[in-house]
Amino acid sequence: MTSPLPANDIFSTNPYESHSSLTATEAEVLWEYAKLAQHVKLVTQKTRLLSEEPDQMLLARLRILEKKMGLVLTLFKASVWGVINEQPTAEPSHGYDENSSDTTIRR
């Protein structure tokens, strides 16, 4: 039996090729499985790297969006304040309003 090869060599050298109890087809199939397993390991490693550290470009774009949304909120509040201030103020009525259900006597 052969010793395990480093991960990078699995793509260039078939470790099952010289095994005496395997046919050529079996050796090829096992080699393909070994290469597939190595690809899955590499994808897993890269996926872990991506999930552990945040995407810097995405964070930068989200910060820009956050600043713009803060500006929009400030402008919206200012617009609402302006609309409220443009409304005429109702002067309090000192007389008796016949349509009102308030029965308080005012002097």
C-alpha cells in the first residue's frame, strides 16, 4: 500500500495506480473520488473563511447606504416639521360653541 500523498499531489498523481488488488478502472474511480473529496475540503475551507470574516466591500457599501438613509431621515423630519409649522394655529375659542358636547360654563 502507498503512503498518503500531500493534498496538492492528489490532482497530479494517482495513489491507487500501483495497488495490486485494484483493477485500472477501480483505481481511476478511487482517484476521482479522492480528487472530489479534496475539492470538497477546499470549498469547505474557503466557505469557513468567508463566513468568519465579513466582506469588506459589502461593509463599505452598507456604511454608505447607512449614511444616505440617515440623511434621508433627517430631511424627512425637517420636511414634516416644516409642514407642521406652516399650519395655521387655531385660536382658542372663548365663546360657547353650540355644536360642542362640552357643557362647561366659560366666563
